[in-house]
Amino acid sequence: MPLSKDYGLLLSNDELLAGLLENEPKKIQLAEVLPFLPIDGDSLRVERSSSSDFGTEPLFDTVPVTVTEGVASPSTSLAATFQIKGLVQDVIVNDWVNYAISNVNSQVAVQLDAGVRRLLYRFWKAFSEGDSTIYPNQEFSGIKALTPSGQKIQTNDTTNYFLDLIDIARLVGKVTANAGRPHVLFTGPLGYRNIMKAYFDKGIAPEYVTVDVPDSSGRAVSRKMLSFEGIPVYQDDFVLTTETVGGFSNGTSIYAMVLGRQGVYGIIPKSAGSKMIFTKEVLVAGSAKTTLRLYWPVGLVLESDSAIARLQLRPMTGTAQ
């Protein structure tokens, strides 16, 4: 929607800070490390294989000297295709505000910045809970939909579904890609506090690992992050806390993931070059106002089923929001 004259004037008269400062930003820590790979075309086909597809162990017969070996062949039934979808956001410019009262802040720049932020939130919401079977033309499948059933577990406690440290060890053990070394644990703030409490319940100090993260000053700084077996825990406010776990409806999930090749990563068109989000002016029937369209062609890939695992749990007492 466009900025009204009153709000446009408010921004124009304030020289303390250009633009809008978000007062309640969402936690999307995984954005610091999730890789994006450029691809040709609008989809990526991954040829998956099982261990048996790489051939049988060779047998040697010394008299005469022969080698018998099975033929390696990919399993077409395991192949998967991941499509790039277009995330779109329209920005309607109030021309009076833009031309008459943009003496300090560029109204178009302010609105485009807000539009980009909305696209960012939309991507990370889809990252957690997107399902292309529901919105085939508008949304890519997120990690919840991509995680195969064989990689989903629940807590050992099947009465209350409370978290124990052994459950996190079981979760990590489900990931066998990258030699069984997941790069991250991914959950929401509620799951994060459950991991902390699981340590405290055992009388063990939580583990931490030092990672480089971007700082508000624009530099990369070293910070300590909660971890398990050296795997850092990343928080995201878009991870659901209303999952069904057993007979309860207030569950959440913790994911263990390999990032990058073999694992989880984003895809963008190679033809985009260094850009990820595009802006163009569009014509809207029946409207005399300038409309700018933000367009982000992006998708999500899970190369190997064994690169991700999901643990469902229910919040423990004292960790509720």
C-alpha cells in the first residue's frame, strides 16, 4: 500500500535517521550461513542413488584371472527436482509524497526497503513450512516438507514429549551425509530454550562454540553460540510452535542439517548475475499511481535425504513464551 501524505511528511521531517528502523525484527540467524547457488534454467534435478547403485564388491578369480563387478546405475525413483519460484511484492508509490515531501528521505527507497524486508520474511517462513503441493505456482517446499519420513523422530519420552540430551544425540545420528557431520542445529526460540534446559536438567553446563557472525556495525565478529557436539544452534522465529506431537498441539521441532552440496541450500538463476532481488516498474489497470514490483526468483534444495533430520518435542515447564 502507498505511504499517505501524513506519514510521508513524518519521514521527510526527521533527519535523525534515514529510512525506517524495524523495532521488532525477527530472528533469522540461519540467513548468516545458508548458501545460495546459481543454476541454469528454472529447476535443478538431483540424481540420487542408493549404496547398491554403485556396484557390487568385485570378486577375483585367480585361474583364470578375471574380475566380476556389478554395474553402477542411478535409481531414477530416487531422483528429485527442485524448482525456482518467484516471490513477488508490489510497492505502490504515492506520487505526491514522492515528489513533494521527499526532501530528506526518499519515499521510494523507504518503501522498497520495507518491501525487501517483507520478501525476506516470506522466504524464511517458506523455508520452515513451505509446501509446493499446496501452492504449486507460488511457493517452494521448505525443510518440514522436504524431510523424509524415515528422518523424522520424536523424543524418547512418549508421554509428555519432553526433551532429553539423548534425543539430540539421536537426531544428530540420523544425519549420515557429510560423513555424519551436520553443520547446524536449527530451531525456534522455544526449541532453543528446551536445549538449554536439557543441559541444566542433567547438571551439565551448556556447550558453546565460537563462530563469526555479522554485527550491526557492519563487521564480522566472533560470538559464542549454544552447541551440541560442536554443532551450533541457530534460531528462527518462523519455526512453528503449534505442531501436533502425540496428543498435544503445542509441539515444535529441532532440525539437524548439512548445508551446501550434499545438503540444504538455496538456488537462484545464474542469469541473475550478482542480484537476487529485482525491481521493475509495472502498469496496473485502473490505477494512476506508480507501482514498483519486487521479484525474487528463488528455491530450496535438499540434495540427499540423509542430510537432514527432524526431532519433534513439546515445550518443557518454564520454557514457554
